[in-house]
Amino acid sequence: MTMNVRNILNLLQEAFNYPQYNIDSAINDDEKAFASQLENIIKDSIDSVLTFENYTTLCCEDNTALPETHAIEDFHDDFHEDFHDNDIINDNKKVKTMIDFEYKEKAVQYWHSGKKGKLKFESVRSKFKKIQNIAMLYRWEMQVKEGGTRNTKLLEISKYVMQQFQNAHLKSIPIHDIDIKRWALNARNEVKLPREFFTASSKWIHNFKIKHGIVSRKINKFTTQTLLSKKGDLVQEANQFVSKIREQISLLGADNVHNSDQSGFNYESHAGRTLSFKGTTKVECLTQSKNSLTHSYTIQPIVSASGLLKSPLFIVLQETGGQFGPVVEMNMYKAENIVVVPSKSGKLSSDLAVQWYKDIYLSVVDEQSVLCLDSWTGQTKKNFDNVNLEGKDVNIFTIPAGTTGMIQPLDVYGFRPWKNFLKHFSDLIILYGFDVTCEK
């Protein structure tokens, strides 16, 4: 399916072309975040089939391994006391021990092994010391006929639900409490546990999630069927690319292999959470300027495989008309370790990418170097063909599309702590009243 982005934007504009939507206001963080998500959806869906997900889903707190399953009780008001397992042995230390179902099966089988019928109770008890009375033996016989005790059936239900949960989680399918309830009721029918003794109540679901480390998580990325089906291929492509770069590192050294990428930053950014009194419904946070929360700039750092951040840093500021006015030019902060340029959007264009490559990258690398870039069309090898390399040998490697989140150093290790530091920095400016203006 091929889609024209311009047509999509025109349709959206037409859909919201009503007076109630024609309201002028400053752009807030929620609107900016939603616009970013919408941008990603459109980009991801150009040649693929979309799967839209809800905003929250259930997932394990530890995704590295399937947690051990546990039998979860489902007590409710009309629970029958006579259905409780009474097969608990108290030793001299008053420690309660649940009798294993396999032990019960062996005892019942031995009881029925007599040539002329059942063996005497004393004979069975002499071999199976945990039997306390004949009533317990008859109860074990009934449990064996029914396929297990209540506790073993509850454990089977938990195992079934956990397996269904893991299967759905691996497929990136959104999961909610109602799904856990549905799986549990299906399992109840399979193990033939009477419905009056198990309803998969809200309390049972709550206890099941706690016991197995399952929590609700906000979905922070939309995915597509195409990307999911290609996930294995993407991992393989990523591994192959990493192997190639490791070869280059062994040939040229870690100091001569670089990664560069662009990332947008708000002029002022805060953590988004703060301490407050319990029960507070309206939490306000002071900011230097609402404008600075919605206007952004772009940086394009260069980092080597040895972990060295190259200087200067390329910064793109948003300016009307794409040019600095004389007043801005005169008052702008200048330093040796930054190069600041303007653009209408505050983002890199293909022309600015060429300027960065010519003025920044070539000035900080040695005679031979490797540059790893993502697949953005504005910075492909072809775009740099007309740049005078001044005798330098630069080998550009394009990181496979869809793998940057897995293997691109600045995506994996760089920008998140960078942005977290700026949030912390903005918070401290407000907290201690430092004479620093974030927009300047």
C-alpha cells in the first residue's frame, strides 16, 4: 500500500476545518508529543500495514525470563469451606507442609493393588506415613479420579494463563485484565474445576499479576505488522553491520571510527514529575517561559568508537526566515566548541548536513576515518559527493533502516542521558534561582 503524505495532511486539515477547532494557543508538551507520535505513524505506514495499539498494556517487570508460575487462590463470599484442601501435615515444629499430588496418586494406586480388592488401611498407612485416617485416603481417591486437587488445578490455570500471556507479549499484542480473565476461565474448563469454586475474580487477577511480576505499562511506540515480521531480519542486519564496523575498528583504530546523528532538544525541559502531597490533583511547575517548552533546536554531535565526543558541536536554531537578524547575531553567545547555524524549522536540512560534513566532520578527523550515519536521505553518501575532502579518505557506512534503536551508539547510549542531564539542569536553575536563561 502506497500513500501520499500530502493527501493525508490535506484530509486531516479538512476533517478539522470547523470553528470549534480553530483556536489560537501556545503549543504544549502533550500536543508536541502527540504530533511526534503522529509523525512516526505516518512515516512507518508509508509502505506497510499498520497495527494500532492501545496506550497501556500489561508486561512483566523483568522481561529477561518467564517467571515461575504460582497457584493463586480465588476466594470470594460464597466460597465453600468444604472444598478446602485439608491434606496438610503439621510436624513437631508446627511447620505446615502441603502433600504432593504425585504422593497421593501412589498411595491410592497401592491401596488398589490388592488381588482381591483394596488393601487394609493399616497396610497402606505403614508405607505412606502422611496418611492420617481412612477419610483422607478416600478423599485422595476422589481427587485422583477428578484429575488433581484444587491446588494442582489452580497451578495448571496459572501455567496456562502465563503461557498465553508470554505468547501475546512476544508478539507485541496489547494485553489487559480482561484477557487474563478470559484465559483463566478457559483453563478452568480444561482442568474441570467447578465454576462455583473459581471465577477469575478481580482479586484473583490482582494477586496473579503481583505474584508473577506483571504491571501496566504505557505504550511508547507504535509498530506495524511489516516491522514485526521483519524483526528477525532486522536483528540479523544489525549483527552483520556491527561485525563490519568491528572490522573497521581493528583496521583503523577506535579513534577513527565515528557515529553522528541529530536530535531535537527543547530550550527548556523538565523531568515531568515532582514530589507533592498525597491526594493533590493539580500539580503546577514553574518555568522560565512557556515558549521555551515548545520551541526546540537540533544538535549533531560526533562520537568516536573510543568514546571521545568531538568538538565543536553543530547546533541548529529555529529562526524566522532561516537567518539570524543583526541583533541576534550581535548578542549570540559564541564559543570555540560550538558552531551555531539558523534554519526555519530548527532542524537539519540536506544543505545544512553538507555544511556540517564539510566544516565540522572533515575538520576533526584524521586522514582515514569511518563515519556511521542513519538512513536519513539528507545525509547519504551521494549528498556528500561534491564536497572537497582535502585529501582525506572517508568511508561512510549507512546503518540499516529500523536498526538504529538497537545499534546506533548515540541512540542507545548518548541522547537519553544527555536529555536527562538538561532536564536536571533546567530543574536546578528554577530551584536555586540561578541567573541563567535557558533560551539564550
